[in-house]
Amino acid sequence: DAGVIQSPRHEVTEMGQEVTLRCKPISGHNSLFWYRQTMMRGLELLIYFNNNVPIDDSGMPEDRFSAKMPNASFSTLKIQPSEPRDSAVYFCASSLGTTTLIQYFGAGTRLSVL
Amino acid sequence: AQSVSQHNHHVILSEAASLELGCNYSYGGTVNLFWYVQYPGQHLQLLLKYFSGDPLVKGIKGFEAEFIKSKFSFNLRKPSVQWSDTAEYFCAVNGGNYQLIWGAGTKLIIKP
């Protein structure tokens, strides 16, 4: 298996622009997590999907952030409009079910908002 | 609420030194415990896990961790570190739902 695949690996954009991050979970995994990692705040859970349904989005910073999972093999995290404070590494992780708790992480997207 | 504390934010060791990274959690029930490692510029990878059974857990690359329930601890150890162990190490705890509660991470630097 190719593992969790994220794209793009790096994104540089200007303040106010829309940013879309993509994630393909491991085939057969039905739980998907979006995390944000910064020096100041460490690893933060943004949103959790189970069977394509958002279960917990309490970590989403504000309305500028939205996430979708239209099918079992694809998810997006969108920031509109982007701000410099959104600069971070965004990780997607997937796991098999809700009882098998091992999360497998993608390589991350390093976002820089200028 | 559950929380995870990693007391050392930065650790610097010389090669061949022994390593122990502390992890304490707050949760009174049954827990599942994890250590993940993030090498420079890479994603997080599972190093080892404890679900039940022998409280001394062995992971990849010579790492081990001991679950001490009475101390709410799950410290990571390695008898002799190598330069390639330079990375950030994260402890995580699950107390029964889908979430992993993450520690702040410990940056380990090994001097060659």
C-alpha cells in the first residue's frame, strides 16, 4: 500500500487566497483525521471523519476552514480566505475503524501564507 | 479531561548515551498508549504501542517503553542512541474514544 497520500507537499500563497489541501487515506481505512502542526501549538486535531461523515470538527479554527470527504478515498481541507497565521504543516492521518487506534500519517503539506 | 505531559521539550545527548523520555498522562480509566517519531522533514510514524498485557513494550529501532499504571507514565527508553535517532518524539494516549491526545513532543538531538 502506498500509505496516506497528501498533496501538494508545499504550498505558498498570498493572504486572501483560497487554499485546498488534499488527502487520500489508506485503502480500507474508514477513519480520517486532519491535523495542524505549528511550533507554538504542536499537533492539533482539526477534524475527524468516520465513514466519510464528519464526527468532530471542534478543532477547526474558524469558519474560514472547511473539510469534506465526498468518498472513502478522498478528503479536502480548504482555507478561504487564507491568512499568514494559517502557515503550518497540515497532516492527514487514517486508521482502520474506531477501535484500531493506530493512525497512519501522510507526509504533510507545508503551507506558507505570505 | 485527558491530557498528556512530556516534560522535556529538548534533549541533547551524545551517541551511545542512554535515553529516557518522560510521558505522563491524566486519565483514570483504561488507556491505550503510543509513541510516535517524526524524523526531520518527515511525517509521524508509530514507534511502539501499548494496548494490554506486558507493560514493557518493545518497538522498532531498539526503542522500548514501560507502562507504569500507578504512576500514569509511559516513558520511552533506548540503551544506546545513534545519530540517526535525532527526531521529535510524541507520546499519545487514548482513553476509549476515537481521539488520540498528544503530548507537546520532545526534540531529541544526538551529537555525533
